[in-house]
Amino acid sequence: MEKFSPTRTLDLRGVRCPVNFVKAQVTLEEMEDGDILEILLDEGEPLRNVPRSLKDEGHEILRVENLGDYYRLFVRKNSPKKEG
């Protein structure tokens, strides 16, 4: 299993949708392209929605790990491609 060295960690356990996605997106906006964000998420709606929404924004979901009471998500930041 590949090891990731996250640039930042964001603990969103206990944070409800859609606030958890907004916080993740704001954190990614502060990071450089290629940086890795480690996100801690609760099971259920957060785990279903946050990775999907980040992927829809163009970021790469590297891995999702079940840590028992919560999940760890690794996301590589990708800036949106500029059209023109």
C-alpha cells in the first residue's frame, strides 16, 4: 500500500454536510497544486458526499481508509483547467 505524506490534515469528524465539503474546499484553495490533503470524516453522508464533491471539483481521490470509528481520505489538489 502506497504511503502518502499529507501537506495538511483536516479533521471534519462531527461536521455535517455541506459544511464539511465547504471547509475541505476552502482548505484545498489555500494549498498548491499537487499537495495532498488528509481529511478525517464520519461514516454515512459525509463519506458519501465529500469525496464525490471534491472529485467533481477536479481533485484526485487517492485513497479512503476505514479506521474503525471514522475514515481517512487522501486528496491531491488539482486546480481547475483554464479554458481559452
